[in-house]
Amino acid sequence: MPYRSAFVLMALLAGSAAAQPARFTPAALDRPERSVVVRQERTGPPDGPAWPPAPPDQWIAYDKAQHVLASALLVLSAQYALETKGGASRHAALPLSIGVSAGAGFAKESFDLRRVNGTGFSKKDLVADAVGIAAAVAFILW
């Protein structure tokens, strides 16, 4: 089974991302970004920034691990589907697999740009997506 090692790699990556401890405090219940909201409203002054302010975008963060893992899994999933179900060769399917993952990452960042209390369009998230895509391509070509 040629994809057995891919599933082992995915399980290891998912286990390391899931090993992050939950950061729950009673004060977290009072923050509006933790609650389920049908429509988000600006809560700051009309001429000032929205409250609460978006957290700073860091290079090393749990969010970046999610981007790397999701991008890699999208490339591997699309590659598997195109090769086994679509009948494409490995090298013919690879650009399509990369495009699927890159398009999904760009769409997610475009969505974040329009969210009221979101982090906005993050170039660091796109870099994390590119790292995940590169890791998946290296794995496929290995």
C-alpha cells in the first residue's frame, strides 16, 4: 500500500497539533470572540477600532500548525483522488493538487479579511500554507 506512510505521517502531525493543552479560564466566557454569534457587531467607538482587538499574528502559533497540516492534507488528498480515481499520473496530478490547496488557503485568508473581529488577511498564514504544500510535494516525490 503506497499511501500507508502518508497516513502515518498525517497521524503524527495530527497528534502533535492535538497535544496542545486547552487554554480555558472562567474569564474566557466573558469574551465575545469565544461565544456563538449569528452576526458580529462593532463594539468599539464609531471612529475607533473594533473591540476586542485582534491578537497579534505570530510566526510560531497553533494557528500556523493548523495551516501547515491542512494544506499538506489537502495536497495529499487531492493527489490520491486524482491518481487513483481520476487515472492521472503522479506528475500530471501534482499541479492540480497544489492548486487545490493553494486556492483553499487563499480563499480562507480572503474570508478572514472580511470578518469583523478576525485577524484579517495574514501573509504569515499563507507562508504556513506554502510550507505545508512543500512538505506534501516533497513527500509525494520522495
